[in-house]
Amino acid sequence: MMILLFQLTMPGVGSWNGKWSGVDNFYGKVKNIGRSKEAEAKGQSLLSNSPYSYSWSDGWRASIQVIRLDAKEAARLRRVIRKRDNGFCGYDWMVDSLLHYGDIRIMPNARCSRCPKVRTGSEWGVVEEGLLKYVHGQTLCPECVATASEGEGKE
């Protein structure tokens, strides 16, 4: 069985003060990707190409390190993650993309974080970063981008 830890850091900080408020927190997701030969190959590929990076046009850059865990370490980290409840800072879509595509890219059927809209193909039209805009760690449709509060999110 292959168990992977996806650990998020934010090495590129585009805030006014050059700091990320989450820098002292642990952001991790533990995923069991299976026992099959295909899962093993996918896991080895993710491990060998780690870390992964994703940049936004506003100067922010996320990095995800992929680490193989044994069952005991995975159980310990799951407890730590559950206890601290830092989640993945709204960037779960990056892990989904890594597992689906092997790199970080905008998912083709993204769901808006604030409303029930789902983008399929290019139905929402071209917005920043391809077809969606990521604002304060959320995937937003154009209508929700327009109403997003300037005071929220990244510091």
C-alpha cells in the first residue's frame, strides 16, 4: 500500500509585508493511493518529481512536497492534522490535480467555493490564471470574484 503526505508551503509571498500568516502552521494531507501496480507507479512518479510549484500573477507561489509514509507515520500525521485542523489552507484542488494529472493545474470541472456553480470546459469564460480566479485560497466564478471582499484571505 502506498501512502503519501502532501505538505503545503508558501515560499512565494506576495503580501504587502512579505509574510504569510500561515507560515508557522503545518498544512498536510495524507492520502492512501492504493496497492495496484498503477498506484505504485503513480506514487513513484509523484515522489520522483516532488516538489511541485504553482504561481499566481500576484506574486504568491505555493509548493507541495510529496513524501512517502509508512502506516504508523501516516496514522500519527492524520492525528496531528485532525487535532490542529489547519486543513490544506483551501488548496485541496492542488492535491486533486497532482493525483489526477501528475502536476498542478486548474481542474476542468472546478466548483466555485462560494456558490453552487460548476465550471465545465470554458463555460465561465477566460479569467485570471486560465479559466478561474483563485482569490484568498478559494476557487471563484466571475460573479463571486466581483463580490469578494478585499479584506479577506492571504496576509
